[in-house]
Amino acid sequence: MLDIGARDGHFSQILTEYFDEVTALDLERPDFSFQLVTTVAGDATRLQFSDDSFDCVFCAEVLEHIPNVVQACREIERVAGHEVIIGVSYKQDTRLGRTTCRSCGGKNPPWGHVNPFDERRLARLFPGLSIKASSFVGSVRSETNPVSTMLMDMAGNPWGTYEQDEPCIYFKRSVTGKRLAG
Ligand SMILES: [Zn+2]
């Protein structure tokens, strides 16, 4: 099993209950250590594994952040021998909760979510796979409209997600203008 975007290893650890070996991958090598889990550094758009290396690939809370999502999905499909488990934000209106970056003035989607998803887009992103099951976690119906979005942009998006950890999507600085560590 390959866990892409492993962060603190929450899912990697759970996955060891179902798989003999879990490879936990993140941009920087994760620093946790759990039995049956190997940690590696890697980039979802350029995976270092050969074709069909894993029985299953798990990727949650990752694809909404990747600008080159087409390439990332191609890589996931390539290294997956059988199943792929994908978790993404569903039909999110990313105009809502936008921030105006205090460093560069750029408009950022909430939490750096550059990609919205629905069933059709997922099917297009994984042309070699078919959907076996899908489920939803929670449900919100928050939407906005172009006029409101324009007015919020003019006002500097005062109710944006400024508490987010994700950096500005343009220059990788904090959206509040503070320099990021590292
Ligand atoms: Zn910026």
C-alpha cells in the first residue's frame, strides 16, 4: 500500500491493519515511525516507483492542492496494481473563503484548494479505472456568486481562510505576509 501525502501518519498507521506493508510518502520524508510503515520523500507528480508497484494507492487531502493534478493522477494510476482510494473535496465552491495574499495581493482559494472535483472530473483524471464505491463525509452547501465574489475581492476578502497553514499559491509565502519557516 502506498499512502501519498502521509503527513503525521494517521492513515498510514490505520492502513497497517489491512495491509502487510505501507509506504508513507510526502514531499519531505515523514519523521514518524510505525511498525510495517516505510517513510519516503517523493513528489506525487514524479513517483520514483515502477509500474504496478503497489496493490493499492491511498491519496486523501492531496489532489485538491496540486496544480498539475493531471500528471499526479497519471502517476497514481501507473504505480497502482489494483485499487486506488482517493479522498478529495467534492464540488467545493472555491470562491468562498478566498484570501487576498498580504505578500503579493494574489487571490487564493481557501486552504490552497486549486482543484474542485466531481464524479466526471475524477473519471476523466483516472481513465484506466472504474468507480467501485464512493462515500461522502459530511455535507455543506455553501455557495456564492460572481457579483458577491467581485465585491469580496474589492474589499480584500476580509473573511478568508487567513488561519490556513497552506502558503500563497503564487509565491509560497504565508497569505498573512509572514515568512514561512524553511
Ligand atoms: Zn502571495
